[in-house]
Amino acid sequence: MTRFIFVTGGVVSSLGKGIAAASLGAVLEARGLSVTILKLDPYLNVDPGTMSPYQHGEVYVTQDGAETDLDLGHYERFLRSKMTQNNNFTSGQVYETILRRERRGDFLGGTVQVIPHVTDEIKRRVYAGAGDHDVAVVEIGGTVGDIESQPFLEAVRQLKVELGHQKALLLHLTLVPYIASAGETKTKPTQHSVKEMRSIGLQPDVLLCRSEVELEEVQRKKISLFTNVEERAVIPLMDAPTIYQVPRMLHQWGLDQYVLDRFNLNNPQANLGEWDAVVDNQLHSQGEVTIAMVGKYMELLDAYKSLTEALIHAGIHNKTKVKIRYIDSEKLEADHSLIDGADAILVPGGFGTRGVEGKIYAVKTARENNIPYLGICLGMQVAVIEYARNVCGLSGANSTEFNPDTQYPVVGLITEWIDEQGNKEQRSEDSDLGGTMRLGAQVCHLIADSQAHRIYRSERIEERHRHRYEVNNNFLPQLKEAGLVIGGLSSDKTLVETIELPDHPWFFASQFHPEFTSTPRDGHPLFQGFVAAATAYQKAQEA
């Protein structure tokens, strides 16, 4: 029978519930338990796929093709288990399901209500997401007191009653602010947050107290007294030099042991050696490289969360600190000097025409100056556009996404492809935006003797996709004739997956998103190769 840990947040948002939940999962996994994590999002969008990156940050894509909350990226980076579409759902999905059932007459003319119908659907999805894992950590989005999260919290209250004391535990993440002018930390916001929880029938079992400064024992005792939480379960969580230190911090405070005691489990001690190695490599790097990331959502860097973490992972495995210079591609169009001095250039994915010419300039700079280049999704498409324009002589070459009337549409909308089950998928310009892309993990065949094959050391890989546009095969003969190498093809060998330049020190681009499968413990061969190339370029410039 699965044990459940429900994670809520109080006082303010952005305290790090996702990292806390993932870190706890990592420690429990290190004690031999099978762990999965769910994220329940209270907003009414069906999924984050059509939401602006400025609103929501990155859209994370699971192996089975679900567009989900970026916290699922944290979960997969901290755990060995893989997330699926069952690990994330929104209020929008819950209400959509209920309303479809009501329209079909499933409720036999009865009144459809938040309790029991909405809460029952939430509980059903929580049980489905937990599957047969030993422990399911369930993170509730938003902050306690938000109107939209109340049905989720009511469902948690019901689940705690149904499951009982030894199978359900409530962990509340809260803020203990430090008032510099008074020189002291204040516990009152935490007290009020727990009071808010208790007013809706929820008594936290564990308090994770986020603070800038160390909490003294007297303050922990005070919090315990006023919140009715056992003192050993009042756990300080200070800012850390790296998020990958958090599993060790939680273990040192005995959170994993408290959880096992509550659940009446007897598992071996946690071996956190892999996490200690990750932290040691990250904090004791032997060099530093600067990578220019040329994107269009630079006002909210969470839009590139997995990508940023993948570069950090590559730095960890190269024992090199990776300094990312975030460059707005629109600003680069006006000021080319923004890219000067970079040891490597990366162009990530994105949608829409804004800033595309800046990205094309970044590709041109990397190609002409032998600077290591990595393009991802749109970053591959703009590399093809740049090559078509400036090497093949196809002036004005473009993607139909940016110019539907271009004379040379070297990139166009995918109208059909074969999915992993062998089914034919079809799209048109009129298809809905939500969930209609080529999504999820798909097979890619790597050509022998290609750079792609050398990087992955394999003839067949699986990487995750999220895109609507593809390289137009009608222009492949001209592109190949001019020297562009296609190193990877889709499962049915009809779509371009990777491109490379043989006469360049390191020029590689992929249609897929390799950042979604990078982890701090294992890294990713593509990013590790990219950071190694940046280091080699830096040394060559200094010589």
C-alpha cells in the first residue's frame, strides 16, 4: 500500500516546494523506497502547454508526451523514477473531465458539486498517479489561503482521513523571515500559516522552515509549541550554495527517519554518496567557461530551467563552472557586441517570430568564427535557415512559421508523421495549439561516423520532442551539397533530427530537447561534449 506525503506552501509563493519535495523523495529513494511525485496545479488551464513562458516558466515534457509543470523537471533530476502524464494535473483537467461526464449524463441528473464530485476526481487522480510505488509525494501548487487551491486542500483532508495516520503525512513549507533592522527572525507568519491550515481541517505533521539565517533551538521550540507540531519535525531549511545539497540537509535533520517512523517502515540508512560527489564537483570546479544563451524569454529565466540545469550538470561532470550569459535575441539584433567574448553559443527553443533574426546572427557568428555551437529545437531550425541563406545562396530562406510566403521554405509545418506506436499523426494550420505538437520520447537513428554518433556512442537513442515545424526535405539535397551533414533521423527515417558541420570544431543542433533527460548524477553526453568544446575553445584563444 502506497504511503502519501502531501506538501503545501504558506506565507509566500516561490519558497521552493518543488525542490523540497524532490529532495525528500531523493533521500527516501536512497533508503531503498520506490518513490514518485505528483504536482497538483490549481489554475484552470488544461495544461501549461499554451501558457506564456513569462506566466509559467518552462513547459516540461515527460517521456509519454505530456506538457507539464516545470517542477516535474526537478522531480526527474532528483529521482531515478520517470514521471508520466499521471504525475501532473490541473483544475482545468479536473473540471473538464467532470463536465464531460455531466454532458454524457453520467450523474443521472444529479447536482454536480465541488464536494463530492470535484474532490472525488482529484482523489482518483492522486491514487492513479501514485500507482504501486512505496511512497507518493504530492505537491499542491499555490499558497494556502488561495481560493483556487481550496478543492485540492479539501481533497487532501479527505485523503488523510481515508488513509489514516500511518499512511498519510502533511508537510508544510513556510517562511521564517529575518528582519535585519530588528536583528531577529520572526515566527509569527509561520504561526498564522498553520492557523490557516487548521481552519480548513489540516494539521501539518512536518514544518520545513525556510530562512536566510540559522534558526536557534529556542525558535524551533516556539514554533513547535504554537503550531502543535512535534519539535523534531520542525526542520530549518536555509539557503544552500547549490540545490543539490538539500537532500543531505534534510537527512542531517532526520526528516527521512521521521517519515519512516511515522509510516512504520524499517529501511537501511541512506547512502547519499552520489549527491555528495555532485556537490563536491560543483563547488570545487577547476575552471570557468562562459556560454552565451541567445533566447527570447530572458525576463523570466525559469523559461529555460531544464536547459540551465543541464549546463550546470555538464559543468559538474567536466569539473568546470559554467557561467551562462543570458542574451535577449531582440537586443542582439541591435547590438552585436552582446555576444563578444563567449566561449560557446547556445540557441534554445521558442515560438513566434520575435527575435529570430538575432538568433540567426548568433548562428552565423558561431559558424564563421569556429565558436562551439549548440542549437536546440528552434536553435536547429535557425541554423538551417542561416546555412541556407549564407552558404547555399538561398536569399530570404525562412521558416513558414515566420514568413508563410518565403520563396525558400527550408523549415515548414509538420503535416504528418508516424508516432512510436506506428500510428499516423496529422496536423494542419487550423489545429488547436494545445497538445498538437510532436511530443514526448521518440526514437532517433544516428548515422555511423557522424558527430552525433560519436557524442552518444550509439546508433539508436530516445530523446523528447516538443515542436510543430521540421526541416523541409525538399531542400535537403542543396543543404547537403553545400556541406551540411544530417547526423540523425526520426524513427521512420523521414525527418531530420540532428545537423552538424564536419569542418567546424564543434557545431551541432538537434530537433529534440536533450535537456529534459539530463540529471546531476548522470549528466548528458551532448551537454558534456558542448562544455568540453567550450573549454577547448577558451584554451585555444588564450594560447
